[in-house]
Amino acid sequence: MSQHSKPAWEHLRLRDRIAPGVRVLLVGINPGVKSAQTGHHFAGPSNRFWRLLFESGLVPERISHLDDVRLPEWGFGVTNLVARPSPGIDVLRPVEYIEGWHILEKKIDRFRPEIVAFVGVTIYRALLRVLGAKGATMIEPGFQHATVHEARIFVLPNPSGRNANYSYDEMLAAFSALRQALSAPRQARAPRADAASPGSAVPGRGRFPRAGGTAARTTPSRPAAAPSRRATRKRAGSR
């Protein structure tokens, strides 16, 4: 590959795994190289995402990235904030987060999940302004003071092997807290008529609604072993 040529995987895009009736929409930052090459979410060899799903009880079977198409069986969907793959998140530009939010917000509006779970504190921090979460300086895993189209916002630690801010036990505590939240009685919600088939919502321009700070519905919860935030030791990579 010459100095000016692009990597062979740069043009690749992952397919969303979302179906009507989704309870939790899991949102990654952007695909890593391995995910782009395989066509499956969270495919990095050091990524603990699939192990955490099983060991927290969110899914009943031990599955891998090759089974991401099965997530809707258990009420989960998965997508990315930024579609462009990269070896790490340092190369992502701020405008890509905002452009990605325009598209993501339309998916949330279309499929109306109960919970939107950002897989990584970085995503939530990058979207604080558009989510209307004013004054949030310290972000802990769990529910946040924001909603999007009635969906509660939940933050999970980035399960990448590059994430040194959380131990595996702390990650597991956060995933387990999400599982406990799903154990609560489910509220009936009317789906949108145009959410008849799985896939990505069509990107569009125009004004998007800011999430409301409805604290009555989104009282923050902290996993049992939630850590106090410390200085970043190593930057998390794409997944």
C-alpha cells in the first residue's frame, strides 16, 4: 500500500442488527478494523463485549461476534454512532460524532427502544450538549439524566481490551446493572408504523429534537461496583 492509498477496509460498513420491538439499542463508537473485515460487531480479539453479555445474564447463551444477527432474539439491537471504521477513536473528528447523532436519533425515533445503551463513556461525553445533559462533569456507568424519544440513556464501559479505566469486574457490574434494569416490569409502548423491518434508518437533514432532562424517569443508577473516575491510563480503541 502506497503512502497515499487508503486501507482496503476503510470503505467497509457494518449492517445494523435492529428489529421492531427492540428493548435495548446498544450503540458503539465506530467499528474497529476486525469488525469491518468480518462484517460483525465487536469482533476485536481483545474485546470483552460478548463475554460480558453472557456473564451478566443479558443473553442466555455464550455467543460471539458471529452471532450478532441473533441479538434481536433477546430484545437487543446494535449499531454505531460513526459508521467509518478505524484502528482507534483518536482519528475520529468531532463533526463525525454530531453527524452520527443525526442518524442515530432517527433510528431511535423509528424503533423506539426502552433503553439506549452507549457502549463507552466517550460517546456520552461527546454528545452531552445535544442530549441536553448540562453540568455533567463526572460520568459514571448507569442511567443518565437524559432521554431520547422516551428512551432512557444508559452508559456502559467500553469493553475494548485497550480500556484500562475499568477492570473486568467493574465492566461486569455495569452490564449486570443493565440486566437488572430489564428485569423491571416492561411498559407498553406503541411502535412507529414505519418500523416494520430491520435495518438502518435513512439518514436525513434538518432539525433534530434535543433529549429532555426528565430526571423523574431517568434517575441515575450506579452499578454495585461502579468505580470512582480516575485519570485515563490508556485510550480505548475502536471495537
